[in-house]
Amino acid sequence: MTEHIPILIVAIPMVTAICLPLVARLSPGAARAVDISGYIAVCVITVMALVRVLDTGPWHYELGGWPPPWGIEYVVDPLSGGMAVLVAFMGLLVSVYADSQRRQLPAWRSGVYDSLFMLLFSGLLGIILAGDLFNLYVFLEISSLAAYGLLSAGGNRAIVATFRYLLLGTIAATFYLLGVGYLYALTGTLNMADVTSQLPAIVGTAPFGVAVTLIVLGLAIKMAVFPLHAWQPDAYAYAPPPVTGFIAAVMSKVSAYALLRVLFFVLGAEGAAGAVIDIMGWVAVVGAVAASVMAVAQTDVRRMLAYSSVSQMGYILIGFSISNAHALTGALLLIVNHAVMKGCLFLAMGSVVWRTRAVTVDELAGMSRRLPWTMAAFTVAAISMVGFPPTAGFFSKWYLLQGAVEADAWVFAVALIVSSLLSAFYFLRAIERIYFAPVQDTHVRRARVFEVPVGMLVPVVVLGITVLLLGLFNRAIVTGVIEAALPEL
Amino acid sequence: MDQAFVGHSYYWLSAVLLLIGLHGILAHTHLMRKLMAMNVMQVAVIIFFIAISAKSEATAPIAIDHGTSLTAEAYINPLPHALMLTAIVVSVSTTGVALGLLIRIHRRYGTLEESELLERMRE
Amino acid sequence: MDRPLLAILVSLLAAVVIRLIGDRPAARETCTFVAAVVKFALVASMLPIILGGGTLESEPLGLVPGLTLHLRVDALGLLFALVASALWIVTSIYSVGYLRAGNYPNQTGYFASFAVCLSATIGIAFAGNLPTFFVFYEMLTLATYPLVAHNRTDAAIAGGRTYLVYTLIAGQALLIATVWASTLAPGEGFQPGGFLPADAGAGVLLPLFALFIVGVGVKAAVMPLHGWLPAAMVAPTPVSALLHAVAVVKAGVFGILRVVGYVFGVDLLRTIGAADVLAAVAAVTILLASVRALSETNLKRRLAYSTIGQLSYIVLGAALGSVAAVAGAMFYIAAHAFMKITLFFVAGSLYVEKHRDKVTQLAGMAREMPITMTAFAVGASGLAGIPLFVGFVGKWNLALGAIDAGRTIFVFVLVTSGLLNLAYFYPIVHDAFFGKPEAPAGGEARWTMAVPLTITALVSITLGLAPDLGFGFFTLAWQAAESVATGGGGVP
């Protein structure tokens, strides 16, 4: 059974997703059990896969026994294994959280909701494990469609935001597919490793440049990189909190992973790919600072967090662009850290909204007295986003800065610092309100501690603690997983 | 100059359709029109893939006669066709979801004009 | 037993315990006091090793491949740690009295934050390399912010914001400088005499030095980076006393000493021409701050400007670079701490017991609060540099060091500053002792406030007469200064 783990990682959620609505009709309790056990199962097998891969090297799994380059391949290597573990872990926490928030829905709808979540989960894992360019497209669309469904569940404004996201997401996927088409026309293969082996012949040709541009554009829209980020603040603000928590934490990271995979591993950062990486870095510099400035101007906390995400995606791209060992390490570490930090922040805000309907920074006044634990986790995650030691965010920033200084990329270093200071401004402003402002009674019924139920509290606190642990033990992650994931550097 | 066009007409078609679709999404303000433009964009990609699978003097990739040896040059490349089946399915599903969203939007806001919608959303 | 690490962790643990204890005043104050005593005992227990010429090192945690959380106890670090932990004990006692007298809310948060601040301070003292230093430096910023804004009034929150703006920008400058330095000299820790390669050239080293000075200079209140210090006086007085007269600002000048002596090295700085610039900046700060203090009528703000001026004595000593100057500067860390904290304690007592916060309101106060005002007189005299008080020992060495370094002009700066000190302190003393009281009411401050300030005042006198008494501050300072001057190897 364990030889089939790579396909099981994708198949288990998919099958569960199909079964859930039916099971939910029969028994809501059973549906919840099936749901949670699906996530737990995936967590377990992704960890198993990562451990095996760290031990024995990349694991190539041929679907149906068809050998590559004609067959479809799933590849678990330290990079994809690590990402899979991250996604699985976030999925489990968010599903526990979501469960708690949705007691009021009728069982049937709840089952559909869980099913969509599972589909999204499966799609993301498929993107991560795909060893085939077209298969990546398929999973990209699977996850996008599921995401559209989930995001639209947040009410009327969410539907409009989702439609705009649908348009942009489809443009993105279409560009990606067209880029893959050009690569196929050039190489005759869709298998990632095979394309790499044929690279020397095609690098430098015009179609190669077009292919690279299209693929990068497509994935960049998905990553919500400035200036292609317009869909994100609306989508995050109006969607249901667990959905935002998961999508904000994970989806753009998976797209960043896909970009890394294609640009560095498949295309070897050569020729046009190298040029694109350079251009990307400069756009990202502008984006990181501009997005931080826009975040300062937001009153709605969730939009502020969304712009903060755009800015952090910029950091990741800056790391890719500098592309020395330290910068790439920083970018990968930031992918992991940001998933956990943003997940924590959005889930905490979700708890706040659920409890008190407060959404703006001003309305957070005195929230520490209402939801002390949730706000403590929020504070830890916020401090980490700014980059204070010894939290996780500091270390990814450290690596990125080291990479920038080593490469004499002073503009990049300054951009990182300026953006950090801006994020210090808007995060500490929120923290100041939470702890030091007098409590506003307009949104809260009773004047005492009114924490959220355990099912919502535990994931948030776990994520908060993880932020600290990722910081203190970042060396383990770097030397254990990230350095194995970036072997040629 | 005509080297650029001869034998490449399908690529030009694909490019033109892609741009029409892209323009439609960005320029039109009615959501339904945007959706149709999106479809046009997706069709453009499908045409591209089909175009690259074509070979001169080749026939449909169905092996009728097992007696004679099969040579690759006699048949067009079936793989892009298979890929595009998937792409078509994706396109249809996305359109389905989009139409569902549009129906909801129309029910709630009574309009599909983006400018009016954004106004009503802000309220 | 990893004593450096334990010394840091003791108060972190105490902070958690205090948070859990919550609203039981006696329990949480006892917890604070016990933690302070344990911390001091741990720190003091390392004294014999250091005085004997050794160091204590530990690397408890790998932070980043190639750089670890590196703790190293050397003479300078131990000096700072001893001062900070000793003064925490007295400040804890004082805080009890002050908070009760003023009926302040949120005392749990206060004591917990204080404990974390002391952790960070000891961490700074024992940092063995720049990244470790940075980690604890930022931790200190973060932990002091809630204390600055503690009163939760608009003025307090505004003061807190000003504090954060200054310290965060400085933190980022320090971060870039640290990353840059570790690119130039990977994996290196603090070395007496500096570890940066001289062949990096002035074009690289000068901007790097500037970044470092901005980074640590904000906390060291070097002009023009001093703006946060008067603003931070909105904090409750024990906070101002320990943190803004001892921990935070001393962390800043400690950082300057580390950068000058242990990252760049005195000779390298002279070569690239930065030493004189730094000395000039310090001198300007000393004089301007002293003049500015004259115009302040609010007692705490006058003390704030006095602190700004006095801190730059230490910066000046570091910049001059001769053994006597550096030793004097290092010793002044201890000297100034004891003297200034006495004055702040007095200011706090006056505010909370008598509701007086202006220098014009102190006429005849010595009759009502003889112990308190005598302590003030002692502290003020020490700061002015009057012989037999501990301030004089430091200033004498600084002056000698200035002559040694061939920069005799700075002796005049020191003398002028001393005169200015007298000018802004003596009237207060004169008024208190010889003035006519307005409306005598009540008596001396309560014992929880009077005893600590008496202790620190007595220490100011005792160390003035016998600078090495007790914990060998003077020896520690000379040891460290000599190692910096000889540069690398030998006695750390």
C-alpha cells in the first residue's frame, strides 16, 4: 500500500470529496468524522512520504504503471514533500476550525461545503506533486473551481468578488496552458524532467521566451503579485473566514511553489527564464513596498491582511530573483512561515468577526479583554509578520537580507526594510488598539471575557505556537528540508 | 512576409481570438459579455493545441489496419486532442460555475453591469 | 549548568508565572523579587571566573546555519549584567511602593513586562555575537513598549508610538548592519579588538559603521536620535528609572562599546576616520543636552536630558579609544546607573507622595523628606563629578583617556558639562534644603520607596571611595578596556 502513497495523497481527498455530500445526507456526524479522518490520513501519509524522501531521495511514481515521458508522473522530493506536509497540516487545522463555525448550516449544505474544501485540498496537493506540466494545469483548475465555490459562500458581495476572481483566475490558467502548449510544441513532451533534458536545444529561441512569459504571467496572477493582485483583497474580505484562512495561507504559496518548480527546476533559470526572473524581482520590489503602503490605508483588517499578503509574495519573488542560496532559502522558509502566520491571522480575525462582528482596526479596540487567547495568537503572528526575533518571520527576513547583501542587491535590501517598517506600522497599530484602547461596547453584548469555542480556539492557538516554534527551530527546517530541496545550490 | 502567414494561419487565428477574448474581459463592463469573452479566450488556446497537432498529409489517429506497420508520420498527433478534451471540460465547468454566480448576482442586485454593481456593493 | 542561559531564562519564567498568578499582589511581587535575587545570584556567581581572566561561553541554540545563539560572558558583559540585575532588585521593591501609592492598574502586566525586559537586558549583556545581540535588542524594544504606554492615557500612547518609531527604525538599521557584517566576516562573534577585516576598505566600513551607530545610537540617545527619551518620560517612574536610566539606554551605549571595541576595533575606526566623528557627535550631545536640561522645569524631563548628556560620556570614551577612556566609559555604565536611578527614584517619590513634578515646587522639601532629598543631593553631586562620589572616578578616567589619545579638547567638554550639571542640579538641592516650604504636608516617603533610593545613594558614595568594592566594577572595566586596546587574544 505504501508504494502508492504519492497517488493516495491526491486520491484520498478526492474520493472523500465525492462521498461527503452523500454521507452528509445520511448522517451529519458520520460526514464530519469522514471529513476529519480524511485530513488526518493525508497528514500522516504526507509526513511518511517526506521522511522517506529525505532518507532515500526523490520518489517518482508512475500513474498506472506507464513510464515517463509518456505516462503521468507524480514526484515527491524534499521540496514537494515539505509543501505537501504544510498544506496537509493547514488543511487539518482549518477543517477543525471550519467545523466549529458552521454548526448552524443544514447537513446537506455542510456536506457540500466540506466536499468543496476537500476538492480544493486535493487540487492543491495535486499541483504540488505533479511531475507533468499539463497535470499541473488540471489540478490548478480543480483547485480554482473549488475555490470559486467556497469563496462565493460568504454572502452577496462575495459572489461578485468571486466572479471577478473567476475571470482573472481563468485568464491565468489560460496563459499557463498556452505556455505549456508552446513548450510542448518545442519539446514534444509534457513531463517536467523530460523538458529539462531537452532544454539546451530550445533555450534562446523565441517560442521559449513566449512560453516562459505566459507561464510566469499565469502563475503570477494566481499568486496575486502586484500589479495582478486586484482580485485578492475583495475575495479575502468577503469570503467566509475558514475559507479565507485556508486560501490565503496556502493557495498563493502553492502557486509560488509552482513558479519555483517551473522556473528553477524545469527551466533551469536559463535564457528567457533567467531574464523573466530578473524582471520579476524588480516588479516585486515595487510591489512589496506599494502593497505595504496600501495596507496602511486600509481600515478593514482583512483587507489590510490581504495587502500584507501581496507584499509578502513580493518578498518571495525578490528571493527567487536574487536566486543565491541564502535568498532561495529565505524565500522557501517564508513560504512555510507565511502560510502559518497568515493562516493564524485570518482565522483569528474570523473568530473576532464571528464573536463580535468587528471588522475594522478601530473596532478591534480592547479586543484582548474579550478574546484573550485568540488575540495573543494574533499578536504573535503579527509580530512575526513584522519580523521581530525570535519569531519565524525574523529568520526568513534574515536569510533574504543575507542573500540580498551577498548579491549586492541593495535596492532589494532597502525595499525589504522599508516594507518591514510599514508593516510594523499597521500591525503594531492594530496591536495597540487591541491591548491599549478601551473596550468598545457597541459590538459586544456582555462586558466580560467571551472567548470563542474550543474548536475555533485550538487551531488559532496551535498556529500561534507554531509561529514561535518555526522561529526557534528554523535551523532544523532549513538544514533538514530546505537544503535538501535546493540541492544544486 | 507571406512566410509569416502561409501555413501559420491557425496560429494567427489563435492569437487573434486570444486577444479578442482578453480585450473583451478587460474592456466590457457587462458581466455576461466578460464571460463570453472568457470562453473565446479558452477556445483560442484549444485552437492552438489542435493546430500544433496537425501534420501535412496525415490522417486521423485511428489504427484500422493492423497488418501494415504504423508510422508516426501517417497520423496526426493525438495527444493535444486528448489534452484539449480536458481543457474543454474545464472550460465548460468554469462556465457553469460562472453562470451560476451570474444568476445569483442578478437575483440579488438586479443588474449585471459592473459599474452599477460596484456601486451597489459598496452600500 | 549553563549559567548565562539560566540567568536569561529566570525572568522569562517569572514573567509567565506572574501572568498566571494574575491579580494577587503579594504573590506576584514576591515572584518578581525572588526572580530578581536568583538572577543576581546567578550573574554574581560568574564573577570569580571573569575576574580571574576567563570567559564563560555557551551556545544553547542553533539559530541559522552558520550562526548560533551564542552567549559569552566577558568582563564588559558581566559588568552590565551585574548592574542591571542588582538594580532590578531595588527597582522591584520601589515599584511595589510606587504602584501602590499611585494606585496604578494593570500591575500584573507591569511586573510581567518588567521581567521580560530584564531577560532581554541580560541577553544583550551576554550576547556573544551580533545576531544574538540583535535578537535580544529587539526583544527589549518589544518588551519595553507596553511599559512606556502603561498609563494608557493619550499622552502615554503617543509616547509609546514615538518610542516605537525611533527604536524600530533603529532596529532595522541594526539588522542591515548585522547582516552586512556577517557577510563580510561570516560566523564571527565579538572579538576584543574587532573582527571586521580591515581590507574591506573605508568605502564599505564607513557606511557600515554609520548604520551600526544609528542602530544602537537611538537607544543610546545620541543626538539627533534622542527624541524618544523625553517622550518616554510619560511612563511610570520606576519604568523610567530602570529602563530609561539603566536598561534600555545602557543597552544602547553597551552596544556602542561592543561595536567600537569588539566589532570594528579602536584602531580600525581611527584608520577609517570614524573615531573623531563619533567623538565630536558625543561631545555635541553632552553639551547640548546639558544646556537643554537647564530649560526644563519638569523634573523628569530635566533628568531625561541629563541622561542624554551623561550617556554620551560613555560614547565619547569609546570614541577616544585609549585604555583609560574606554575603562572610564565602561565604569561609567555602573556609575551613572546608580546615580541616575537614585534621582529617578526621588522624582517618583515626590510625584506619587507629594504630587510634585516640577523643579519649582520643591522648596523646603528637605524638611519633609530628608532622606529622599539627601539621596538626591548625593546623586546630583555624583553626576556633576564631585570627587568622593562615584561619578568622579569615571570622569577622571575619561579625562585621562582624552589626554592619552591626544584629544585634550574633550577634557574641557567634560569640565564644562560638569559645571552645567551643577547649574541644573544645584538650584534644586539649594531650594530643597534652604528654601521655605509652601505647605508642609505629610512626611518621608514610605519605606518601600525610601529604602531603595537610600541603597543606591549609598552605593554611589561607596563606589566613589572604593570603586572596586563588592563586585569589582573597576577591575572589570579595566580588564575589558585593556583587552580591547590590545586587540584579540589574551584576556577577554
